[in-house]
Amino acid sequence: MYNSEGTLRELVARLERTLSGLSVPFEVLFVNDGSKDHSWDVICELAKEHDWVHRIDLMRNYGQHNALLCGIRAATHEIIVTMDDDLQHLPEEIPKLLDKLTEGYDVVYGTPQEQVHGLGRNLASRLIKMALRSAMGDETARDITSFRAFRTQLRDAFNNYHSPYVSIDVLLSWATTRFAAARVRHQPRLAGASNYGFRQLVSVALNLMTGFTALPLRIATLMGFAFTSLGLIALAYVLLTYLIHGTTVPGFTFLASAILVFSGAQLLVLGLIGEYLARVHFRTMDKPPYVIRLSPKGQTLAKMQEQSGLQAPDKP
């Protein structure tokens, strides 16, 4: 949760009505990703009112997927459902995901029947799904949303993952290929504004493409091959013109344009390589994906830090 004090009480009330009707044990775990409003105070009050509400407070804002990773590692039941805190994902639609999961799938996404975002947001979302399709190698990427249900045992595939760059969907693809989607209702935010603008979504797509797939490097290789071929063709044209007509190809514009094209291609390739090197650099620094400030849940802070690959402080 992030800056969601206006929706938390209704979210918990609707979750209680929905999950109580399933007649199975359940818990609701909130991970506070550095909220600047009173979200943490509200969820602490709700935790006192409901013994099935648990919460984890992170030291600062680490990002949606990093916070989700923390919650996934703290979950205790056989199935995990992740959803946004703004009520765009309807708690009443959770049974649809669970029913689809019983058909033999390991991961089920709640794909909205209609998109309620603006044009810019939808275009950025398409870019992210293209990046996910490359990273996951699965056509299910086109149906991916943050409203998902999956079997808890899948997290065994990424127990040792401690990079600061996290994509839950890519990590899940390390464990299974049994993905499915269920059409669910989707509604606009009831309060506040979205924290994901076009710029943030493009940044997520860039992190996906340079953090979990070698596709940009392959594209860079193809570009290098293509521009080299163009250069050879231009050289052949110049030589043939000289041999046939005894003159060189006139025109400073042609030469300058060729230099600009090739220089731009080289800088682009160097930038892509730099993005990969930056991620390797941060990985060697052992920068954690998240750090827990407080976890009043059943597990102690030391236990959760141990699962995260981090060393817990002597005095939580």
C-alpha cells in the first residue's frame, strides 16, 4: 500500500465479506511501501479490530514489485492473491481467480474486461507487456496485471533472489509455464491519484528489458549488422562511381548524414551496454530489494530478514 488511507477501511470490509464466504482459512497482509499519509496508522487500527489483518512497514519506498516480494515471502497459506490497494481490483472478483486456479494452473491473472486508463497509460502498459513477453517467453504476458493468484510453492524458485530490480511476473515464470487469465470487472480509483504515470511505466519497461532479458543487446547486434551493411553498400557505390566515371561522389551532406547515422547507432548501443553494466554493478553491491522497519505479524523481524537474505539488527 502507498498513500491509500482513503480506501483501506472499505477494502478490508469488502475483503472480509468475500473471503469469509470461501469457508477457508485466510489472512490479509498489507506491506506499507513508504506511504507519506496516514495509511500505516489506519492499517494498525484495522489490525487491532481484525486478527486476520497483518502488516509490514518498510523503511522507505522501494517500489510496487519489491514490496510485493516482501509480502509474498511473509505469506503463510497455500495460495497467494496480490492486488492493488485503490479498489480498482474488486475483492468480489477473487473467487474467479481461485476457481480458474483449480483447473490445473499455477498462476491466474485477473484481466480487466475494459481498460479504464487514459491513452498514455494504456500505451505505456502495452510497452511493459511487450517487455514482459520478451522476458517471460510466454504469450500470457499480454494478460498480465497486478491482480493475480498463484500457488505459494512457486516462491521456492526465487528464494535466493536478492537483486534490487524485481519483477514478480518474471520471477513466477522461473517456476512454471502454467499461466492463465480470467476476465474480471475493473473500476476507476475511488480516492487519490495514480502513482504510475507514463514516465514511471516506461521506466518499468526499461528495467524489465535490461534486467531480465537480452533482447536489447540482440537488437543492438542486428542494428550494428544493418548499419555495417549500409556502410559497405555506400563504399561499393563510391568505388563503382570512381571506377566508372573517374570521379568521387560529391556532396558534404551525404557524408555528414552517414556520419551522424553511424555515430547515433554507436551511442545507442553503448547506452544499452551501459544499462546492463549498471545492473551488474548494483548486483555486486548487494543492494537489497527492501528492508523491513516493523513486522508485528506472526514471524519475527529476524526471521523475515533471514528469508530476505538480510542480516537482522540486534534490536528490532
